[in-house]
Amino acid sequence: FIFSSPSQYKFRDLTIEELKNVSKAYPNFTFSMNTYTFKDGSQKDLLNFSGTVPVKYGNSYNIPIRLWILDSHPFAPPICFLKPTANMGISVGKHVDARGRIYLPYLQNWSHPKSTLIGLIKEMIEKFEEELPLYSLSSSDAARQSELLSYIAKITEGENTDMKTRNKTGDTNEGCFNKITVVGAGDLGIACVLAIAAKDVADKMVLLDLSEGAAKGGNMDLEIFAVPNVEISKDFSASADSKVVVLTVNSLGNAQTYLEVIQSNVDLFRGIIPAVSHYSQNAVLLVASHPVEVMTFVSWKLSSFPKSRVIGVGANLDSERFQYILTNLLKAEVLAKDAWIIGEQGEEKVPSWTSCNVAANQTEAMAARNSREKVANRAIEVLKGKGQRSWSVGLSVADLTDSILRDKRKVHSVSTLAKGCCNINSEVFLSLPCILGTSGVIEMVRLEEDPLVQEKLQSSAGSIHDLQQQLKL
């Protein structure tokens, strides 16, 4: 089959040679010619191969993948996807999106002849061994789904009495009416709507569906089951006077490099941010799109909102998990209350602390610091096994909207403008512990001074700034 690859491939001999090497290294791969459909509707018949790659993550796993070879190969990188089975779920992370598309530095920096398919697969295995991209759909996942369906059943039967009571008694008025708009009707957007509804934070929610065509999938189900106080619309004016606008959209274009993927997201935001900012001029923008640090920066620039009212979900979920692990698994409750995950979402995240226990002398202080570092490292190892699925990010978003709308003055690790912190001089957004209220970020909480943490934050800031400089806003 490899030798009969079609003549449309501009560099047929080089492509065949690469595929032969793949076949030798991974005999389980199967090769075929299929039609690939790009976002704009255009189609191409492309060579592709699928199979499993071995990954060691405590145990040994076989991760199913599928790679599409473009007709300009090897001068253009392949399009890479996970190929999960029916009993597997995708763990969205730095290198994998909700559709299972794979993004790696190797793809971003693809350059023939240095870059090869074998080299790409090796890096894929290496990154997957740091963070598994798939998980088994367990009984606990089934239980969560059952709870969600139970919740929908209750509110459709009218048991959400608190909301009804407020509406009947007229306790709400224009000044305190809490309206939230969620932009994007994908899995994450719908997860955010349901999680926020479960928190009973909003008097009204608008799900802004920007996809083409009629309602389908999850947003159609929202219409079928008539979830109270949720409006589904394609019109930006429906978002008017929102107090919080949650952004969950990600471009599903046919971009090939990581930079092109981000630029595609930027282009998408250019048509969204000015519109929602116009209709809700006093809103807090809460960004959950990827990569969250860059897209929060883009939202800030396009909206012209003050920095306090443009926030990324950042490391809020990781921080909550980190504190939970310290308290409940490692029995380090004293440490947990001051523990945070900060910096860049993904592999570059950093554990840090907002205060330090005072020791009697320098020897005790050093011992306490070493003990704390060991516990933190153990917690980070446990944290690595947790993916960020749509429902878990949705719960995190609901947690943040709850703190904002109810003016809780609670501390969260969120993406905020980091310029001026830790000797960072560039306009980049990083996760840092912040007090949140109705006006967004009220105050940044002071971190314990740690040269290693500052060095990591500066490194993240540098790489993010370099990436932002290449974008066209």
C-alpha cells in the first residue's frame, strides 16, 4: 500500500521512505487513504496511519493515535489525533484538545530534514508519559453523569425553589440582577452552563452558540429539557448587560502549527470580544479558551477593559485539587491553606505559598522548608494523574463566577496581568493568587519569596511573551 501512494504527493519518494521507517518501527500501524474534511468544508484524500504507541505511566498503556499525512509532506507536519475507543475519555491538556487533536513542540518547530515521523512519535510518547491523554470511563464517571441527569430532571420538574421564590417575590431588581453569558456551545460551554446552574448563582444565563447550522448535540438537549433561566441564542445582543462573560470557544480550523492554531483562535476572538464588550461594558471577562494565558491577554487587548476585569481560569482547578490532595491524602492541612499552583497552565505550573510558618531558628526553618517541598512534590505527582475534562473545568468556572457575583473576596489562582510581579516586565498573564469580587481582581495576594519560583515564572513569562509577539492582533 505504501508503495502505491498517490501521485498527488509532491515529494512522493521522501514520503514513502518515511512511512517505511514508521512501518518498521511500529508494525501494528495500519495505513490507508481516506478523505479529510477541513473546517472550511474543503476535502482531500490523504494518506493516514493509525495504531497504538506504548506509554509507561506507572503501568504500561497502549495509546491509540491517527496521523494524517499532508500532500506537502515532509515539508509540512502531519495532522495528529488521538483515536480513543468507546470506553476511553480524552484528558484535555497542554498538548491535547477536547477533540483529541494533538499539539506538540515538535509539530510547532517542524523542519525537514531534521523533523521526522519517527521523531514526532517519540516525542508524543515522551509527553504522554508525563501526562496521560486518555482515561478509562469508570463507574465513578457514570455516577457523575447520573447525578447530572438527576439534577436536570429536578430543575425541569420545578424543584429549583430558590430561583422561583426570588422571581415571585420580586427580590431581584435591575441593579442586582445576575446575568451570565457563556460563549461557545461545545462540551465545555454546556458543562459551564450546567455547573453554574447547579451553583444557583445566576438569575439568567445566555448560551451564545456561534456554530453554523441548527442546534444539535448538547445545546439541543438543553432546549429539549428546557433548563430554567437558560436562553440559547446566536445573537450577540442577547448577552447585553451580563455581569460575567465566560469564553469557551476554540477554533477548529485546519491550522498546521501551534502558532497557526493560536492565531486561528485570535482571529475568532476578533469577531467576539468587541461585540460582547459593547453589549456588556461593565462585565468581567472570564477566559477558558486555550492557551488560557495568551487568550486572556488577547481578550484584554481587544476589549480595552481594565486588567482587573479580564481573568483567565488559569490554575484555579489545579490549585483546588492541590489543596485537596494536601489536606485529604497527605494529611498536611496546615500547609494546604497557603498552598497554590501558579504560573503557566500545563507542565510549567509551579507550587508556591502565600505565607511561611515562623521557625525558632535557621536550622528549623530549613528543615520545615525541606519537609514542605517533599510533601508538595508528592502532591504534584498525584496531580499529574488528573486530566482537565470539560465537566471539571466547568465546575472550576462555576466556582469562579460564584466568587465574583457574590463578592466573596475569596482567593483563587487565576490568570492575571503579571507585569510588575517577580521582576516580570512584559505584558503577560500568569496564574497568581488573587482576591476576587464583583469588580474582578480586587487584589493580588503576596507570595512567599522563593528565587526558584521567581525564576520559573520569569521563564514562563518570557516564552509566552515571545509567542505573543508573533501573533497578529
